[in-house]
Amino acid sequence: MESIEFAPAGWIRLWPAFLQPDEAQRVFHQLASSLQWEQHAIRMFGRLINQPRLTAFYGESGVSYQYSGLQFSAIEWSGPIKQLAKQVTELTQQPFNSVLCNFYRDGQDSMGWHADDEPELGVNPVIASVSLGACRRFDFKPKEGVVGSKQSVWLASGSCLLMGGDLQHNWLHQIPKTKRINEPRINLTFRWIPN
């Protein structure tokens, strides 16, 4: 396990080989073909644009989540995604009842600078992020007024990253666009959302 501390009190933990390569590839193909992927439009700069990735939201019955003006009710999880949630809970010793799934079709799909600081996630949310498929760079930068410098972590297939402390209140993160990657990637961000 690798660890990075962020001031004031945020942190990340990285398990580079949470899943072995064969298992990561198998799970990637299962989820790519079985999840109910959708592309949503969000309002940015006064106009509607399609998110540059596909998403799906799964979890326990009754869980809902809102971000970027979109409201999601969890599709009840079962099979490989529920099994993966159990494995992540065992690894991290953290409870999770939902997962926001992102499908990056190639390097042109991305996630802009943001923080997972929605009220329903609680004061200091703990979020586990499992990567499958293409290796992508995950960037962090401090919010305005917070002391610190940009940092990056490479998330390989089968890795699990855990974010916690007050990281979401003081730091932003992103998956930037890149022309160097043509392969797809699935990212699963496990969360605890009271219902």
C-alpha cells in the first residue's frame, strides 16, 4: 500500500494490485457489457453539454445521489459489482452502499476538476476508487486559499485508491484528457450515502 498525506488533514491510500491482471480484465469485460451505461447532459457555462464519459449508479435499494444538477436513484446491485463492493469493504475496512461507475471510452473521455463534497456524502467522506482497463493519470490540486501543490497518481488496472479525511473540502481532483490513450477504462467510486 502506498500513502500520500495532504494538508490540512486529507489523505489517500493506494493498493496498486488490489485485483490481479486476469481478474481485473475479466471484471472489466463483465461490467462493460452488463451495466446500464448512460450519457447525461449537464449545464456548463449556461448551456447543456454531454458529459465526456458514460455513467451508471448502483447500490442498495433506496439510495440516491445528486451531482452537477443530476439526480440518480441507485439500480440495485448484484453479481460482480456487489461482489466487488464486498472485496473493497474487506480491503479498506470501510462500509459502502453505492457506487458511481464511469466508463471512459478512450483518452478523450475525461472528468474535470471537482471535489466529491455533496452534502449527502457527509462531513469527511471516505471514497474508494477501483480502476479497470487503461491506466490513467489522477490529478490533485488545492482549492483556492489552501496551501499545497499539484500532485498526480497513476491508476493502473486492478488498483484501488481510498480518499479520506478532509481531502474533499480542501482539494480538487480530475482525470484529464489525453491523446496518448486509445483504450477504455472503467472507474468505480464506492461511497456511503445515508438513505
